[in-house]
Amino acid sequence: MTSTPLVPSVLTVSVLLAAAGVVAGGAARLLLRRLRRGARVPQPWCEVGVAVAWGATGALAGAGAVPLRWLPGLLALGWLAVAAGAVDVLHHRLPDALTLPALPLALLLLVPLGSAALCRGLAGAAVAFTAYAVVHLALPGALGAGDVKLAAPLGAVLAAASWPALVLAAVLSALLSGAMAVAVLVTARSHGRPRGAALPHGPPMVVAGWLVTLAVVGVGGRGP
């Protein structure tokens, strides 16, 4: 008796979640456009971004690399990363309609992981919010208020995965921000233009948060 190959099941889960990601990405784009201060994001930024994030998560989940109890949180984090990142890149702001509901939703999605993960999530949210708030107050030009609000849900999810994940994501976010700054500076100089407006910090934060969480609970096998 031959065993059923693993690849088709992995491919099926990945394709199904990628297709759902196209729909969820379209919903994100429509939501952003309907905000009080509407943020227009061109097609298919959100659709492709969420589809890629969800498809990759689905592939790991189908292969058994990501615990199923973490799947809802990772999908929500991927959606937030694309939606918040797109708005911050295009409009240089992070709407409260995205950042404020993200914390209670993140904590709600941590409930199935157990009380220990939930407690770490609460503490991680407080630590991340406080750390970013201190930087914002000391150097308002370095971090915006939206970045501070975004730090809370990211800190909750990362700390729920593990405390080192919170530190690793902060380091990776800083490295990504630095890489963006260098790329923008080199591009501006090559075209003889001034650097211009300050760089958005939201995209490095959410990308680093999603990647580190996925690695810790999946590939790293260090989730709760």
C-alpha cells in the first residue's frame, strides 16, 4: 500500500488560501478607500500582497511546519502587514481604523494558544508600545504616533510566540528601515534629487513582525 504524497495537499492548501487572500486583499483595498480619510491603493497591490502572504502561510501549514492553532493569527498578521504597509508607503500614515482594532483582535486570536501565550501577549503589547512611545516622544521625527499604535498588536503576537521574537523583530525592522533609507538615498543622488520626505516605518515593522512570527512558530519550532 502506497502512501499519499504530501505535495498535492500542501499545494491545495496554499492555492486555496492564496485565492482567499485575493478576496481578503480586495476587501482591504475597499476598506481603506472608504475610511474617513480615504486611502486609495491601486489594484492589485493588496490583492497580490495578501495572496502571497496567505499562500506562503498555507504552504507551511499544509506541510505541518506551522501549528494550526497559529494559522488564524498568522493570516490576520499577513493581512495587516499588507494593508498597513500599502497605506504607509503611499500616504505616509497609519490609519487608526487599522491600528486600534488590531490589538484587541490580536489578543482574541491568542486565546486558543493558552493562558501563558495570552499573558505574554498582553505584556509584549505593553512593552512594545512603551518602547516605541519613548522613542516617539524623544524623537518625534523618527517615529510617528501611528507607528506607536501599530507596535502594540505586533508586540502582542511576537511575545506570544516567544520573548526573543520581540527583540529579533525590532532588530530586523531597524535593518529593513536602514536598507530602505540607503536605497532611497542612492536613488535620489543618482537622479540628482533631494531625499525628500521621511521614510515610512510601518512597512519594515509589519514585514519584520510577520516574518519573525512565522519563523519562530513554524520553521524555528519555538511556538507555544
